[in-house]
Amino acid sequence: MGIKLDDEGQALLDSVEAGEWQSKGQLNERIAELEAYLKQEKKKSVSVRLS
């Protein structure tokens, strides 16, 4: 039982499985950067007025 992918998704999967993708490294730094971004985005508020 597999997931049905469209042509683009299947092409990406085939590319990854063929080893054509490589990590850019510095994973911990990237995770910290993304966590900081998400914390900043969480602090933003949205005001909605209905009348």
C-alpha cells in the first residue's frame, strides 16, 4: 500500500531515492533559525472587527 503521487511528486521522490539530493549541513543552526522565526511569528497578533 503506497501513497498516490502526481507526476511532479513522483519525480521528486525518484530524485531523492536516486541520491541526487544532499544535505546542506549545519542542521542544528538551521533548526535554531527556524525556531526563532516561528517564535517571532507567534508573537504577531491579528485584530478583526466585525460590525
